[in-house]
Amino acid sequence: MQQWFTQVDGLWQFKFGIEDHLFAREAAASCQVFLSDDEDEHTDNVLRSCYNCMYRRWQPSSFQCYKTRIKP
């Protein structure tokens, strides 16, 4: 997880921004909680990508993963 994400305010923020499809696909391939969002919300043409995950929330320069919250 830490090779693709960094901790920010108790959430995991993707390190590689909004256009690095290769790393978003690698992260999703290793994710045990990936769940595809509605097709009209997809931004990557490969289904299993963090960019297409139901649990990602877009930020101005990246996204945060809301499924794998960091426990205090």
C-alpha cells in the first residue's frame, strides 16, 4: 500500500496524481477491497484501476482511498 499511497489525515492519498494509469492499475491489482464504481464514473479504460474504484474520492491533484482508512 505504501508504495502507491501516503497517509494524509487518516486516509491513504495516491502518490501519483490523476493521470498515472500504470500505478493506479498496479495498486488496484493488489487491493483486496477494490470495488468497481458505476461505469459512467470510470476514468481508466482498464476496469481494475484505482481510478475506477467506488472507494476513491477525487482531490484537486490526486484521490484518497476511503475504504482503507488508517486506524488510530
